[in-house]
Amino acid sequence: MFRRIIDQFSRFFVGGLFIFSGLIKLNDPVGTQIKMEEYFEVFADDFGLFFHYFIPGSLEIGMIMIILELAIGVAILIFWRMNLTTWILLGLMLFFTFLTFYSAYFNKVTDCGCFGDAIKLTPWESFTKDIILMVFVLHLFWFRRKYQPALRTREGNAIVITTILISLFLGIYAIQHLPFIDFRAYRVGNNIPQQMIATEQPVIKYVFENDGKKIISDKYISDPAYKYVSSKILNEDKIKPKITDYSVSSTEGEDKTQYTFQGSRLLIVISNAGKASTKNIEAIRNLTRALEGKVDCFVLTASSAEAMETFRHENQLAVPYYFSDATVLKTIIRANPGIALWKDGTVLGNWHYNDTPSAEEILNLLQ
């Protein structure tokens, strides 16, 4: 009876968590790509330069991992081919647990990306989560040959294959457009300057010792009779601004950050001019021309001035450009190029280059 309860709990806990994690990542495959690139860069520095060869395929590798995560989650729920499924599951868990431990112990990657931008976990929180999950994964693995499939073989095969196909379709769609749900600080409706300010002041609990007794206080006690023992910030997650690294500069080095928050601004985000798609550059070019004199249009890029001048000349994009950090630009919008409309620092719209808006749409949003 007890084992049956653990069986069912393990089944739904592991399967449900894998599906939840996979869906969060499927919502934003480009975010997973960025995280994979970060890991490969770290591994290249620590284990060998051959990891650099994986970086160009980060998107494809990330998609495979996402689809595998979803398929495994569904397979666990229906007890589909448990011998095969649990071997793959154990392999994935060993891999994930190594990543999270390595990130936590060596402080290499501060966010594992387990749940994308929806739920941020510290490296040690991620590792703890994997250790707890591993207990139930090992239970499923140990009893893998004793589980009876919830469905007949043909039906089980159909559900797993359908999961893979739907996941592939949704992932490709999210890549060619934008995430279905935007969890980032630069999402529509957010005011960027406000996101750069901490929401709360630190709430600190101090522990002192006096006459052998521990005293907990909201304030630091300077009385020599009280020996300081420790302190803890209770609201650490709220004293740090959601945006800490947004800044913009001109080609002359002038700080243009505040300029981007003043009035109506159409940002054309080109994180890397050398890799930017020119598929719909004509639509972007026509948009900037139609908005001339009505909305300030400019490019934000992390590329060099030479690369940006070449890109502008080749694509006849007659708008000024400013510099910002590549990671920040990839966070602002998951497209290269991407388009964002800000008014007084508030985000009114974000578009993938495949969904370039018309000038009329832009002007309607600004009314």
C-alpha cells in the first residue's frame, strides 16, 4: 500500500514537473538557446575549447532537450515503455544535477534556466530541487519493470509521438515569432525606469547574544553588552531591481540611457549585425520612413560601429544607432532584429521581424 502511494506520487510529481519545466522552456526556445550558449562558454573555459563547436547549434540542442523533457514527462504519466523511459530520465537527471551543482559550487552560471524567466532559482536552489527530484526518479527507475502501462502500446505510442510533433510545431512558432507569454522585465506594459528601482528597502533581522541568551532585533544594537552573532536579509528577492544592466551610449561615448525613456521611441534591436536576419528588413526600413518626423526611430546594437555602418549601408536603414550590452538586447526582445515601442519608458509593443507592424499600428498605440 505504501509503495503504491509512493509510485503514484513519483509518477505525477516527476512527470508533472518535467512537463511544466518543458512548457516554460517551449514558450521561449531562444531563451534556452542563450542559456545553452552560456553553459558552453563556461565549459569551453573550464574543460576544453572543443565546447565552442557546440555554440552554433545551441538552438537545435536546446530544442531537442525541451522536446525530450516534455516527451519524458508524458511518458512517465502514462507509464509508457518504462524501461527505456526511466533510463533516459535517469540520464537527464544526472546531467541536470551535475550542471546545477557545478553552477552552484563554482558560481559559474547564476541562473540555471530550469524554469526560464518564469521562476528564477538560485544555483543552490536549483541543485536542491534536483536532489529532491532525484529521489523520486530513482524510485521509478528501481521499480521500472513492475509498472503496467496505463494505455495499450499503440495508444501510448500515439500520445508520445503527438507530444513530440506538437512540441516541435510550437517551438518553431515561438522561434519565428515571440514567446507566447512574456515573463521578462521588458514585457508590454512595464515601465523600464521603474523596473530599474528596487521595490523595497532591506528588512534585516539581527541576532545578538547577551548574558548567554540570543536576542533577535530589527535594528543593530551598538551596546557593547550585546555581542553580534549574525544577520539575515528577509526580503532579498525584493531589494534588487528587476533590471540592473540596461544602459545605452552613443558612438561618441555619451550616455543616452535617459534619452530612450523620453517621449515616443521606436527601438530596432539588432544584437548582432553579422547574424541579423534581412528577411523582412524592407518592412522595417519602410516603417522607419513612414514614421519619420512622428516617432524617434533608432537602432540598439552590441555590434561594432564598423559592422553597424556596413549593415545600415547594405540595407539602406537610415536611422541613428546606439550601443548596449548584447545580453540586455537579447533580453529586451527574442529576435534579431526585433522591434520595440516605448513611450516615456513604458513598453507599448514588442515585435519579431516576421511580424513587423505598420506605421498605422504604431501611431494607434501612441494615441
